[in-house]
Amino acid sequence: MNKKKVIITAGVAVIVIAGCFWIFGESKAQSKVDFATEAAKIGTVSNSITATGTIEPVTEVQVGTQVSGIIDKIYVDYNSVVRKGEIIAEMDKVTLLSDLQSAQATYNGAEAEYNYQKKLYERNRTLHEKQLISDTDYEESLYSYRRAESTYQQSKAELAKAERNLSYATITSPIDGVVTSKDVEEGQTVASGFETPTLFNIAADLTKMQVVADVDEADIAGVKDSAKVTFTVDAYPDDVFTGKVYQIRLGSTNSSSSSTTATSESVVTYEVVITADNPDLKLKPRLTANVTIYTDIRENVLTVPNKALRFTPEKSLVGKRTITDCEGKNKVWTMSETGFTAHAVQTGMNDGANTEIISGIEEGTQVVTETILKGNFPEVGMPEDQSERSPFMPGPPGRDKKKDKNKPEE
């Protein structure tokens, strides 16, 4: 009977020991430390600012009329292609022709009177020089001649004005281009007052467009002429268009922006003109553009991810591997089977994701970027009672007992 108890006790002990090995062995197998690496490579590092702008034709002319009247004929419509000098509309000419005829009649009468008074004056001047007529007769002929000359010149100007007004009734295109807007219809009356009414907008060569972007005063210092620009439009979200800065306009614009606290403040912006090619005519006038202006760009330089410069190996995580550090403000680490080695590097521009490496490592060098922890590491980097743990996750064996060892048993 005692022998049977010994056998049962030994069996239970074996099972307990095997369970412990299985539990702790599995936990250890599930806890693993890896290190991510990435090769230093040749790339582009850039800094940029963002702005919002409007797409406009490089050249756009507003066509109006300088005379009042009724639109009689319109020969173009939206998107019509026109040539310089081509007739695009005509106004009713009845009144203008009447004015021209009246001016012509007045001119003809004034011209006849002027010619008569001129001959009379020249005749009287000759007689006066020979003292055959009195001074009074001579002065009267001179006076009549001067008045006739003034009336003649005035009627000549009125005739030229009537002819010009009649020519204004025939509206022609001032440039080669495309009609982008038509603001009148046949039969509509237009009145030319202090401001010339706009009838059409004609854009020249829509294959060349420009973006007028509003750049905040805090960013304008970084914008340079001929700087590279990329932009997108909502109409083609997958397309990225390119251009360059053509002009930075010195005139600023003040606008008010209201916040949720009902306070408003003035925002100063500057207009930056960006030229862009539009060979497939995707860019339409007045589209809103989301603009990225590159203030600095370094191409074909050696780069590493920014997180490689933030990595530092922890002794508690590297195991039996050695850690060989070096002097230097900025450093990256390489890894081998035996240990980690630091390399002092000289850095250049940083774009938020990658950093330019001027010296210290070569292209293709595998630098360590981060530590990857697989499993539970409650004591890594902080005391056990400061490690963050979800209240729904079970703790390691013995944790609760250790934490509550001073709590009386219930």
C-alpha cells in the first residue's frame, strides 16, 4: 500500500514538473525580440508648404462694348474657337447709322461754309493789303473765316465719333482663343455708362494655364521664383500636376477668419502665380487647386529613415550581443550576429520622414530602425508597477500574489 502511494506521488510530481516546463517554456518561446533594419539609399529630401489656389488661363480678355444698344446677332457660343479680328457679335445699327448720317450732313454744310469763308477772307486780305477796303470789312471777313473753321473742325470730330461708334457695333475678337463665358443673348439691351459691360470672356491657349495661390505670410519667405510646384484638383484626385513659380505678387490681401469662440482675426496672404502645362486640357478655368510649393529640395542624396537616428539599443533587450558606441551628436546603428555598432554621421536636410546623410555611412548600409517586441515584456524599460497593461489582459504567473502579498488572506 505504501509503495502504491509512492508511485502515485511520483506521478503527480512528474506531471507538475512537465506542466511547469510547458507553461514557462511556451511563455519564453512566445517572448521574442527582433530588430528592423533598412538600407541607406539614394533618394530625394524636400521641404514644402501648402496653399490653395484657383486655376486660370494665362491670358484672358473681357470683351465689351463702348456703345449702348440692342444685341442684334451673336455668332459664337461657349467653347467656340475664335481668331483675332473675327466678328463674334453685332449690335443694332439703325440708331448709329442715323447718327452717322446726321453727322455727315453737318460736316458737309460746315465744310462748304468753311471753304466759302476761306476764299472770301483771302480775297479781302488782298484788297486790304492794297487799301481798297476798310479795316472793318477786313476784320469781319477774318472773324467769319475763323468761326467757319471752328465749326468745320467740330463737325469733322463729330463725324469721326459717329463713324467710330458705328464700328463699335461690330464686335470682334481681340485675340486667338476660346470663348469661356457669354453674358448676353440676342435681343438683350446693353447700356454703356461709366463701366463697359462685359459681353464675352475669351481665353488664349488653354494648353497653358496658371494657378493663383494664396500663400500665408508665415510661409511666403520660403517661396522662390522658378520653385518646383505640384498640385491636385478634386476633379482628378489621382492625377498630380506639376508647375513652377512664375511670379510672387507684392500686393498682400487681408481676410478675416472667424473661430468657434466668435472672435475674428486678420490673415495676410500673398498671391503666388504658378505656370502649368495643360496639353490634354484637363485643367479647367476656375478649378480649385491644392498646391504644394517646394521651398527646398535635395535630389540624388543618401538618405535614411528618421527613426534610424532615434534608435538606441537597450542592454536588457540585445541579449548576449555587444554594444559598441561612439562619439557624435547624430549616429546610426548597424547590427551583426555578435553585436551592435554605432556610426557617427553628419546629417543634412530633414523632411519629416527621411534625413539626408552627408557622411558617416555608405549607400546600402543596413541601419537599425526600431526594436520589435513579440510577446509580453512588462518589466522592459520601467518598473513592474509602472508598466501599462490592459485590465482585461491576464498577468504573468505570481504577479497578483506578489503585488498583494501584504493583503491579508480572506
